[in-house]
Amino acid sequence: MRPRLPAPGPLARPRGVLLTVCLISLATIWLCRLPKMCLSGEGSISHTVTHLTPPAHPPIDLSKADSPFISWPLARVCAESTAWAPGVVFVCDNNSGGIGNIRNYILTCVRYAIDAGASGLVLPQISTRSEKDLSNLMLGQRDFSYFFDEAHFRRSLHSACPQFTLYNTTADIPHAPDPFKAEMITPRNFGLRGGCDKRELNKHTGVFDKAFRKHVEQSAVDFSLPAPSLEHPRIIRFTWGVQWDWPVFRDGPEFASSYGGLLRFYPDILGLGQRAAGYMREYAMQNGASRKFAGLHLRTENDALSRWPKFDEQSGAYLERAGAMGFKAAYLATGNQTEAAKLTRAAKEKHGMAVVTKHELLKSHPADLEALKALTWDQQGLVDFVVLLECEYFFGVSPSSFSMTVAGKRHLKTEGLYTRPWRIGGDGDGRSWLAGKYEHYWEDWLFMFDSLWP
Ligand SMILES: *[C@@H]1O[C@H](CO)[C@@H](O)[C@H](O)[C@H]1NC(C)=O
Ligand SMILES: *[C@@H]1O[C@H](CO)[C@@H](O)[C@H](O)[C@H]1NC(C)=O
Ligand SMILES: *[C@@H]1O[C@H](CO)[C@@H](O)[C@H](O)[C@H]1NC(C)=O
């Protein structure tokens, strides 16, 4: 509260006194603009409320697939990790699944590598999965550029964390064992976590650095290994599945909002997605006299888990809501053509809404259609991802990591670098809505929201 000037009372005071009171008050007001001075007075508690406004957002939309990487939050974290250990090298390739899983796995692994004080990192490779059996997740490794922009990653990582040497492959690590072998670790086993559910995030990341270093030292003693150095590297790989692990808001909203920008999509795929979004606006214009369109992610491929919402729960809710919002056109991302046809029909009949998938959309752009067909199923998902970032309103499903990542990235438009976490359940954030169950933190996989960098 601001100190008030005394109201003129019935007993007129001498002018001098009034002037003094006035000056003191003004001085107090001025001093209280500096919150510390008002709050740190020893023994005296000031009940001043300061009206500082949050810092202005940078004039950058972080919800875009091509938004620039803002490096200072990562640079700050890297600068804090002081004990860089030469010879400790992280290999972040034991990942699996679609873009949502792969992306968060790599980010999680690099985040741990920073606290581990690793001085080396191998450019992460990507595990592919079978197109015939989507639940067969392990079909050999592809290069980083299978999904991502390598030059962007090199540049961005180097600018924020110059301590890391980035090796192209495991074969490029000097003095790596031959045949190659890495030490497997599960980072959440470092530090005594206790807790009651095995899916619990690693709330104990604060001690990971110390516990990991102790492990490196102790195991060197136990196995008579020399201290890690370039000549005697300690090469670390995670066990499978370490991807919903790091409580992302531990590093502050600026970090949580910018870190994912390390992984921009491979330029050709990004370009294809951006062109598809442009075609989608034309399509919306033709079908509804507006360039606005809704984006739908129907996740009913046969590898979806049994607890997830089914086709009718997803499509019914999407169409009801999109119809009520007045959308006349929608872009549909799904890998299941049978169900795409079903939803498209229902949209037309019940809501007069024109729905189109990427393959249909690109039919009138043959070169782009060819480029799309040349991609694998998971790479084609990146095209969907880009278009869904561009739509006016996104409908997806929790706990699909694809949907959650799209919604999370779109959410960055709300407060830029200072974006607070997506509010789980409920009606979304005005830009996206995710169908799903929101009852059980564990069984409904809601912990993913807390461990996902948009
Ligand atoms: C690593 O890859 C980059 C870019 O592809 C290339 O310029 C560089 O020569 C490679 N380095 C080694 C040691 O092979
Ligand atoms: C990934 O981790 C699992 C253990 O969780 C291990 O069996 C497998 O060999 C690892 N994959 C690679 C490529 O090292
Ligand atoms: C598509 O969905 C149907 C159920 O409507 C299911 O039987 C089929 O296995 C799914 N196909 C794929 C490729 O996921």
C-alpha cells in the first residue's frame, strides 16, 4: 500500500509541518519503489506491496516450429555446472517411439549430462520403429538429421554450453573401447529418492551431480580404473525409457520455455510442414470463407494403450467443440486411414465441417506429395506437428506425448519465456484442448506434463 498524505483536518496545521510531512511521504514513496530497501529494514516489517510488472516478453513467438533458440537460460545452467570432467562422455541414443518421446528423451539426457559435468556428448542418434508394427520400437538407429536440424543444434549448444565437445558418432570419441561399450546408468537411482511410485519423476535431481561424481570416483577405485580423462574416457548411456524424469520447472520458466528450441526439425521437413500449413489456409478459405482452421490429432493407431480415450471419445468431443467454435475446416493428423475417413464423414454430416489429412491436402501439389511419401511414418508426423502448431485451435489427446508436446509448444504463445505450466485437465489454455482422463496422476500418465519441455 502506498503511504498516503494526511487528509487536511479541521484543525489547520502550520504550513511548515504540512510541507515536511509531504516531503517525507514523497521520499517514502520513492524509496518503496525499490522493494529491497523497504523489505530489508532490520526488525521492521514493511507491509508495502510493490507493483512491479513482469519483464516484457521478447517479441518472439516461441510457439512456432522455427522460433529462434533463446540461449541464455541454457547458458546460465551450463555456467553453473562448474565441475566439468574431461573424459566423461554422454551418449543419448537409447530412445524410442515417435517425435514426442524421442525429443524429450534427448533433452532429458542432455540435461543430465550438464549436471554430470560431462565434457563430451555424442550427437544423439534416433531409434526408429517398424511401420508395420508401431509397437515394435527398436528397429535400428538413424542419424540425428532423421528428425532434427544438425547445424542448428551444433550452433545452439555450442553458444550456450561451449564446455561440451560434440562427437559425430561413438567412433569419434578418442580412446573409446573397441568394440564400443558404454556404461549403463539409470539417473534416478542416484540419490536416495524413496517415494511410492516407480514412475515418480526424479525430484532428487538436486543431488544428481554429487551422487554421479561419487559414483565415477568410487567405481574407479572398485575396478582400478584411472580417473576419467581424454585418454581414459568414461562413456555413459542411459538405460531404456529415461524420458519422463526431470521436473522441468526446476530450472525456471525461462529454461522450460526455451530449452526445447535446441531441437528444431530437419529443414526440408520443416519447409514441407510450413507449405502444408499455407495450403491448409487456402483450403479453409475455400470451404468456409475464413483462413482459420482447427487442428485435430486422432491417436487411435493400434499401438495406443487400452486406457486411452477411444475413437468415439476423441472424435466426438473434437467435432462437438470445433463445431461450437464455428470452424468450417479442420486439419486431421492420424496414422489410421480407416478412422480418418470415419471422422471426415461425421464432420461433414453433423457439423458441415471440411476435414482433410496431409496426403489429401498435398494431392494438388505433386512435388510436395512426392516429398511426403518419401518420408517414413514418424517423419511424416513432423509435418503434422508443424501444421498443428499453426492452426487456430488444437484438439489432441492426453497422454499422447505427440499431442502433449504440440499443446505445450502452442502454450508458449501465452507468456513467452515466462510461460507457466500447462494447467492439467479442464478446458485447456484457450489455444488447445486435450481429451483424456485426468483422475490418476500415475495411471493417466499426468506426470508427463511435469517432465516435458515444449
Ligand atoms: C562431423 O560432422 C561434421 C558435419 O557433418 C563435419 O563437418 C565434420 O568433419 C565431422 N567430424 C569428424 C571428426 O568426422
Ligand atoms: C537400452 O537400455 C536397455 C536397458 O534398459 C539395454 O538392454 C539396451 O541394450 C540399451 N540399448 C542400447 C542401444 O544400448
Ligand atoms: C485403425 O483403427 C481400427 C479401429 O477402428 C483398428 O482396428 C486398426 O487396427 C487401426 N489401424 C492402424 C493401422 O492403426
